[in-house]
Amino acid sequence: MHTATVFIELGSVILVLGLLGRIAGRYGFSPIPLYLLGGLAFGKGGLLPLSASEEFVATGAEIGVVLLLLMLGLEYTAADLVTNLKAQYPAGAVDFLFNATPGAVAALLLGWGPVAAVVLAGVTWISSSGVIAKVLGDLGRLGNRETPVILSILVLEDLAMAVYLPILTALLAGAGLLAGSVTLAIALATAGAVLFVALRYGRLISRFVSHDDPEKLLLVVLGLTLLVAGIAQQLQVSAAVGAFLVGIALSGEAAEGAHILLSPLRDLFAAVFFVFFGLSTDPTSIPPVLLPALLLAVATALTKVATGYWAARRAGIATRGRWRAGGALVSRGEFSIVIAGLAVTAGIEPGLGPLATAYVLILVVTGPLAARYTQPAVERLGTVLGRQRWVPTRAPGSGPAHLPGQGGAPAQEAGPTVPDAEQIPPGTPTPGSTAADSGQTLDGLSR
């Protein structure tokens, strides 16, 4: 009877997830907020609380985190990571300073203590690679000049997880300074060793793992990932970091084949993970933290825009591309929930889970809107401010307004401001033309 109940509950959850995913796909937005809301509905205090299958869902959620980080690692080679680290580390430092600080300060102001501050700093720091990649593809911006800058920041954030997660794991476990230092040293040594081996012997590893039979390739990659993740967890380094390093070590045909085979499994267990996080959050605990979550979302959306603008300016991108880069980085998602999930499991602060849920729900919905509309909104705001500054008011009964120093010539209405010619790279559209670099009209609203 217990088995039948588990099957009924799991079947219902997975069916609902499939329907929610269809709805999200139909309207072109990320399914993450719907999965979180589904978890809230199935959790304690929700509409249909689960009972028999919660333990299975918890295990599935842990597998989901491992697969998320494995697939992330498969996206990069060791050479990519080393190149990005050398070229873009100032942008990564600015990203950390601008976006981790608000989370840490908010936790301290709420009286949650230093460990919760480290957790919330990670929640507000890391952007959602999955959501951002999808949004860039949907907007036709993958070939834009600012896109490599965006991707470099995301790569540095992902690489920083290999250092951040072991530190967080040690803090959540209550380890002292010495134990935490040992854990960090192990994590850094492991990451360095994996990068070295991947650079020198990546082809040999991929050749050993690769196989023409998809079944055998799937079993070897999945088994190796779970084994390394378990060993990493045993060493207090974090299972997610172990999976990420396995993904980095694979390259070529092995990485491509594993990516194709594991994508459906990743999507299934990642959805289960978001549901499990929702299950761990009491819906009635969200309203009290909704205002702090909204204020934190607004603050960190602005800091992400500033981060992208600064990094794109440093790379020599024109003004429009700088604003597009900033808007694209606003989305938070899967990794913010992964970080908060570790803290919820450790039970360090009851309000942290609800705050992280509300925060991610706000930014995973508004992030794609920011990516689409930040640049045209800034341009229109600049045009309006320009008109107010340069077009004087007329006194009642007077003739047409004149601009100072124009010798009585009628004032012309101010048009859109155009950047200096040297700031516009070849191929960048001017006002009134078609934005060939993004496949959109200038105002960005055609898609």
C-alpha cells in the first residue's frame, strides 16, 4: 500500500511539472518559478501536501544538483576556464563586490548572523546561467559583441563556486577555522589538479570514457559523476563541486555525447530539486519576508546592471551594448536555490528559505524583461531628459521658443542622442536604422 501511495504521489508531481513546463514554454519564460510554486503547493501548509514520497523527492533533489553542475562543467573546457580567468578576473572581482555585498549586508541587518550572511551573499551574487543563455538565444543576441563579456562573467561565477561551496559547506557543518582552512585547501588542490589533468590528459580521459553505444556512455559518465560527487561530499568539499570538475575533465565527443544523453535526466531531476526546495518552505512564511526580498531584488538588479555595464565598457563595447550586458545579467535562478537549499537543509535560519524563494521568484520573472528592455528604456529616458534640458518653456502670449545663442532661429525638437563616432564600432546601427547586431529594430521591442 505504501508503494502504491509513493507511485501516485510521484506520478502526480511529475505530471504537474510537465504541465507547468508546457505553460512556461508556451509563453516563453523560464519554468523555474512555476516549479517553485508547485513545490509550495505540495509542501507542508500547501494545497496538497506530500507524505509518503518526500524522502524519495529529497534524494532526487540531490541528484538534480549533481546533474546541474555536471552539465555546467560539460559546457566548458579547462582551457576555456584558464583563459577566462586570466582575461576577465577584474570583472569577476567587481561582480563579487557589487552583488555579494548587498546579500551579506541584508542578512546582518535582519540579525541572522555571519553564516547566514555568507549564504545570502552567494544567493544574490550568482546569476542564472541557464536562464540567461536561453534569453540571449531568444533575443537573437548570441552573436552580439557584448555576449562574450556576459558569458565570461558567468564562467567566472561558475568557477568561483568550486571555492565558495566548500567554504559554505564547512561553515554550515559548524567547522572551526582550522577545519575550514583544511577544507578550502583540499578544494583548491582538487580543482587545480583536475584543471591540470584536463589540460594535459583531457583527450585520453575523454577517449577512455567515450563509447559508440549511448547506453554504455551514459552508464560510465553517470556512474563516474555520482562516485566522484560522493567522495567529494565525504571530504566536505561538496558533491556539486565534484560533479562540476568531472564535467570539466571531459571534452570532445565524450562531452558532446554525455550532454545529449544526460540533458533529459538533468531536466527531470532539476525540476524535482526545485519542487523539493518548495516543499521545504512553508507558504505562510513568505509574506513576512516579501518586502525585504523585493528591496533586495531591486538593489541587486541595479548592481548587476552596473556590473555588466562596467565589464562591457572595459572591453570596449559601445554604450548600447553596455546596457544590454547589464540587463542580461539580472536573472537569478538555479544556483541561488542550490546555495539556499544547503542552508535550509542545515537549518541555520528559518527565514532564509522563504526569503530566497521570494527573491528568486521576483528576479527569475523580471530578469528576462530586464534583458529585453534595459537598453531601450535607458535611451528613451535619456531622450526625455534631453528634451527637458534643452527645450525652454514659452511665456504666455510669446512667440516660438528659441534656443540660446541661435540668433532667433526656431528651436527644433531634440532627437535621440547619438554617441560620439569613435564610440560606435563598425556595424553598430545609428538611430533610425536596423540593429543588425541583435536582429532587432533599434528600440528592442520587435521581438
